[in-house]
Amino acid sequence: MKLDDILRGSYQRYIARDFLAAHFFDKRIALVVDGIDGKETLCAVKAKLLDSYGDVPVTVESDGKEHSTTVSKLGGEVDTLVIEGCPLTECKRFGYSDFDELMRRLRADDGCEWDRAQTHESIRINLIEEAYELVDAIDSRDAENIREECGDVLMQAVFHTLIAEKNGEFDSYDMLTELCRKLIDRHTHIFGNNHANNPDEALAFWNEAKKKEKKYASTADSMDRVPKNLPALLYAEKLQKRARKSGFDWDDASGALDKIAEETRELKDADDAHRAEEGGDLLFAAVNALRLYGIEPEMALKESSAKFLRRFTRLEQIVSETGKPMTEYSLDELDAFWEKVKQEERA
């Protein structure tokens, strides 16, 4: 299509240096980039186009002449280049604005019946599931899966924002304004007068700014605001960390280890009515000890559970090779097999 024909409609126009600094583009209307002052600039523009638009058709003007090519084949002298607008469904690469448009399409009056029917409550569990799937991908060091699960988590956040917008609670601008304001206000060592020499100092400035922002009435108030739906080990760890800020903590793990021994005795001596309570106290004490050793209790238990599963799988395999079911072996005999599995792992 001729440049004149393209420019009769709506379009967005950038000088090359401004285009390279931009992050979001409206792909529904034409893109015009001019002021391309040399090979180096063209290479940078080309890379940006491939990242933002993909290898799409492009109309090029040079020395008053026009020709059509694709982004990947851009080269030579280029004064101005134009990419036509395209429908959402024909995009080769997508950005945040495309994603927002897509989600709004699904939630529109003539959109997907299921997406339109959802509420904050109905999709609440989805966010938890997607977050755990992302953590699992991270633990597996699976970059492709991390990429996918990041998108799924993002979708849940945008989904809730669109539901809130329909309910008249807040919109995406409110959500992003609060997020950006928080990032600016809490990074006082970047946007303020503080200076951090290491990550621990940066975190301390963040926590101090957060404390002022939240206006906690007391340490107990800040503890009460820890989300109750966190996994139990993580919840206990966060409570302990906030108590530490008031000085209510051991100097090192030795005191916590003594507490584990104490709680173990109390669990052993507890009657039926108090056994669950004492068991919880024992777990709480174990979290304390791990925290003071600088170990994340949630991750430690997860790794131990994975180790147990791995070893039990091997144990079951060894037992099956004997031709006898596991139930016909005594616990001592099974424990001997278990030791064999452990020795295999150490070899």
C-alpha cells in the first residue's frame, strides 16, 4: 500500500530516537518511524520492530522512492518506514496494551460467557494455583515454563482488575498508580535521600518506608496484617520476623533449639485434648530455629518432602524386586532397605 494511502487514516509517528525509547504501541493503527540517520540507528529500529511487532510487512521510503519488504529484510538507506495497523488476532507479537485489549474483549457484553460470569471470589483459588505453578517452574529452573506461568499470574491480576472496574471499585489506572507510587515511595535510596550500600540496607529502607505508609499502631498490629491465607510455615516465619523487630527473639538459633526440645517433651506428655496444640508449638519452634539459621522453612520442608518421595520410590522398587509385597516386611526390614537407598544416593 502507498504511504499516502496509509497516512490518510490514523497513525502514530515517531522520530527514530523517540521510537527506540518507547515501550507501548497501538498496533491497531499505522506506525510511522522517520529520522533514521544511519545504519546503526536502522539496526536498532529493526531490532525493536522485531521484538514489538515481529517480522511483518513494512513500507520503506528512501530518496523519494517507496518499496515494500519485511522487517527482517530491512537494510540500505531508509528515510521513513511504515507498518500498517492490524487486527488483534493477526498480531505476531503482543505487548501489554494488546493483552489489556484481549482481556477486555473476553469480558465484553458479547465476549466469553465464562469470563463474563467470574467474580473476585469465583477465581480466587486460581491465583493461588497459578502462583504455586510459577514457583514450581522456578524450582525446576525451566525457563519456558517460567515464561508461561508468569503470564498466567499476570492474567489473574488483570482479571481481578477488570472485575473491579465493572463493579465500580477501581480501574487499571488506579491499580497501576498505586503500584508505581508505592515503588517510588519505598525505594527511598533511589528516589529519595537515603543511600544503600548492599541489599540488606536497601531492604531496611523499604521496610521503614512501608512501616510509615501502613501506619502500624504497634508490632502486634503489623503482625495481624500478615495474610492469614499464607502457607502455615511461611505465615509463622513472617510473624516471627515482625516480632524480632521489637526485640522479641533469640540472638541465635541455640535458644530456638532448646525450645524444640522443650516442645517435643510437652507433645510427648500431652493428652488427647492438647496434643494438636503442642504439635503446633513444636512446628512453630522448628520454624524459629530454621529462620535463625537463615533457612526458609517452606523451602526446607518442600525439599525434604521431595527427598522422601524420591527415596520411597526407590525403596518400593527394591522391595518389588524381591517378589514380596511391602506389607509382608517388618518395619525393621523396611528400614534396612531404606538405609540401602540412602547409601546408594551417597555413592
